[in-house]
Amino acid sequence: MKRVSRLAVPITAAAIAVTALFGAPFASAAPATICQYKVSNSPNGLFIRSAPNSTAHTMDKVPNGTAGVGSLATTNGFRSFRGGWASAAYLTLVSGTCVSIGT
């Protein structure tokens, strides 16, 4: 029996929730990998932006230590995270939490 991380279930649930929200099945989208991350080395918090660049509109600010689901892939040094985009430099991967979707 394959051992599955306790975080794999919430990540899979998040993928299903995103599918329901946007109405597009992941199977028809390009394959992607999502993972659990933790905000680190950001004592003043991390901005969640509307696009993958530092001048994009700030949608939210999360404190150091905050966990969330994000993409493994990056765009312009940013990672899709918690419904927006965050600088990948301040996100630490939680080991063993990545799940492939759309494959």
C-alpha cells in the first residue's frame, strides 16, 4: 500500500475545489503539480499579488509561517499561491506534499 502524506488529501481537495470554482476539469488542462508551501524569511509578511510581478495589485498580505497550496512551476520568479501570486523566494516547500493534477 502506497503511503500518502496527510497533506495530500487537503491538496487534492483544493484541486477539486478549484475545478468546481472555475468549472473546468483539470483533465482538459495542461498537467500541473501543486504543493504545500510555508511562507519563510518574510518577517513583515508576504504580499499576494494579482499577477506574477512585483508591481501588480496587492490582493492580500499573509504573515510569516503561513501555509498554503501553490504551484510547483514559477513564472517570472513568482508562484501561484493562495489564490494569487507570491514571490517564490519566500515560499519553502513542505516535503512530500506535491500532487500532480490533470494527468
